[in-house]
Amino acid sequence: MFLVKHHSDSTLMQIAKMEYSLNRASRENETNLLCKLPEELVENVAAFLGTGDTGIEELCALRLTCAHLYEKSLHYFGRVVLHTVRTDLGFISLERLMKLAGDNHLKDHVHHLLIRGVLNSRMGLGFQWMRHNSGQLDVEQSPGARWLRDVLLSFPNCRSFTVHLDYGWNDSSEHSRLGPSDGITMIMDIIAETGIPVRSFSVYAHQSSSGFAFNDVDPRCLQFDILKDPTFINSWAQVEKLNFHHNFVPGNIGEWVASVIALAPRLKTLEIGFDYTPDAQIITTRLASGPVVLSKLQELTLTEASEMECNELLTLLHFTCRTLRCLKLERLQLKGGTWFPLLAQLHQFPLLQDLTLFWLSTSQKSVLHFVSLPKSLRDTLQGGKLNLDRKQFRGIWKTVYVAYRGHDMQLLLNALLQSARDD
């Protein structure tokens, strides 16, 4: 408690100094024409500074010029700087979020929470994390998790959550320490407890150059029972975007992903990176054989899959044919069929305007490619953008990448069907 009070007193002193500086600067700059600009023009000036680290520093400097610019740039500052807030679930990080959540002028601008560790630093530092005998985090008995719950309840517009599995400190063997996957447990538990509606949810792992990277989902952190909780089901039903790009071993990870997708009837965007894991095919199997939960899907991205059943993929796509606008299929290997039926099926997608096909195969000895595409095709496709790329496969250069965005999709599909080869 003393530590929190000490930080609070320090913050009050900083706020007092900032208010004094702003008032003084306001008096000194009251004749400055920049300070008299309307809010719309001030936002244009702020946007000119950029959104990178340097641009944000310059934006903060602009805001501290005077009270007028401080207020007039608030909306832009909130939209650019505060839209996504990040935490490693440590004491200092969560304390900062609590202070932000207590600011009535700023808290409404937070829309997205990113849980991500810092390289070579422990996650959750400063808290004691309690676990059940199974190894799963005890959210109720872990103060850091309760802090996170209070923070999320104070951000009225924070409805999107991302858990990054990239982590340079592999401490999974230590019972009391925190790992990235524990963020999944906390978010799911908080949703079930509070009933906050969810707009999007992502679990993602980048390939890391660090040999100590801890980029796997820990299956102990996945709660199946909570998926039956009525409060959780009602909140999760609001989800519009899901992104899963990580490992799927052991198999219950794929089962869990399939289950949370099936609970999202309003889903508009779905991205899955299968990590070339056969166990991940349970997802397409479940979605192709279960209830039609993809009937409102507008964007679908599937990548890095081996041994994907052809009939299941065709069935899954059939569920989306009336609403799908964007389809990206990259580095996928089919079994039990070829890619030609899929190309033909895409004619049944009246709203499709964005298509990417890259490195689609049926075995290690063949790849879908397109030969003799008319050179005039780019000129024929009106009001769109076509990108083609060739890669070397078994010593032969082949066009294995096609990306098109535009209104002449039917014309493109005809050209692709006529030129498609699988060898």
C-alpha cells in the first residue's frame, strides 16, 4: 500500500507541475496563431507529425505547447496513442493502466488491450501468481489478475484483446511464475465473471530469432468448462473477429479453437495459421460438420496447413459464399482432392472482391500454378489491382502467387481456371 501511495503522490506532483507549465505556456502563447486554429486544423497538424516513435514524441511536445493545443489535440492523441494499450501484467505496467483508467478524459479512447512480454524480462513481475494443482492459473487468488479485471471494467470501450506468445524468458517450469498463455486464462475468466462484450480476440506468435523464445500455447491454460458458462456465451456471441496463429500440439488446442469459433455467430473476420500441424485439422472438421457459424463471415484467411481435407475445405467455404468479401489461402496442402473444384466454386461468391492464392499444393511434388495468363489481363481488369509472382519449384519458375482486389473477380476467375495447372 505504501508503494502505491508513494507513486500516487509523485503523480499528483507531476500533474501539478504540468498544469502550471501549461497555464504559463498558454499565457505566453495566447497570441500565437497556431494556438488559435480550430480543432480540425490542429488534428491535421498532429497527423502530419506521423505515428512512429518520433512522431508521437513530437505530438506530445505539441500538446504541451499550451492548454489550447492540449485540448484540441486530445481526440487525435487518444485515437493514435491510446487506442491500443500494452501490458506485461507486471505491477508497474498494471499500475499505469489503473491510472489511465481513472482519467475520465482519456479512458474512453482505449479500445484494444495487448498482453505481451518484454524481451529478457519476467512477465507479471511484482505480483504473486497462484495456481491450481493442474497448473492452471488461479485467477481469483492472484492479485494481478484482479487488477486486470478492475482495469478492464474501467475502460468502457476496450472490447478487443490480443495475447502475443512471443516471450524471451522461458519460465514455464516454475510453478508461480507467469507465461503468455496465462493471459488467455485471465481474459476468458474475466469475460465469464463480468459479462463484458467482446469485439475481437487474437492469439499470435511470431517466428522469433531467439533460441529462448516461448512461443507455444500452454494447453493447461485453456478452459473448456468456461465455454459452457451462460455469461461467457452471451458475451462471446458479440465477437466479430478471431485470429489464431500459433502451435496446435497437443490436439486439445485445436479442439479449443474450434469451440470458441463455434460460439461466435456474428463472426465477420477469421484468420487461422495452422502451423503445419495435422492435429489442427480438427478445426476445419468441426466447422464443416457442425452448426453453420460462418454464415456472416466477410473475411477468411487460412495459412500454413498440411493434409487439409479437400471436401471439408469446400464445405466450409460453401457456408460463407453469400457474404465473403475477402479470401486468402496461403501455403496450404490438400489431400483427397485438387484445387480446381475450389477455383470453380469461387464463381458462387457474388461479393468476393479480394482474393489471394499462394503456394497451394496437393503433395510435395506438385504446386498449383498459372500458365499463359494473358499479358493484357491487368489492362482488362478495370478498377482493380492484380499482383502476380513467380517462385522456383523443382528447378522451374512458376506463377504461384496471385492477388487481386477489384470488381472484375469473375473475369479473373475465368482466366485462372483456364490457366491453372497442378504439377
